[in-house]
Amino acid sequence: MTQKTKRWPVIDLGACVKCGGCIEVAPEVFFYNEAGDYFEVAELRSYDIELVDEAIKLCPADCIGWEGEP
Ligand code: SF4
């Protein structure tokens, strides 16, 4: 069963190198904001911990993290 969480992922936009890797790993969580030319976290009621952790692990700029309750 997929784990859900009250935490939410955040992207440090200053560090993001816009590689698009997070979208490949978790397309329902991350998306590209074309108008603003930055990567963004979708507003979801809960986030799949495993998927987000995978994106965190693969992000080359190490700029994705968790906020909220552990
Ligand atoms: S994987 Fe990391 S560096 Fe690449 S677009 Fe996503 S947040 Fe930015």
C-alpha cells in the first residue's frame, strides 16, 4: 500500500538546475511551470513518500526536501 503523509515536498528554486528529473520520477507531484520557467510542486492532499524520496535521491542539485510534520 502506498504511504501517505502530511508532509509536503519543496524545491529550492535557487539551486534547481531544471533537469526535469523530478517530473520523470514523480509526474503527479512535480510539474514545470512554463510561464514562470521553474519547477513546482503540485498541491495534493497527500504525497507519496516513496516517490518523493526517490526524486530527492535522484535530484542532481539536491534541492528537493520535505516540510511539515515528520
Ligand atoms: S530534479 Fe532537482 S534539479 Fe532537476 S528539475 Fe527537479 S528539482 Fe530541479
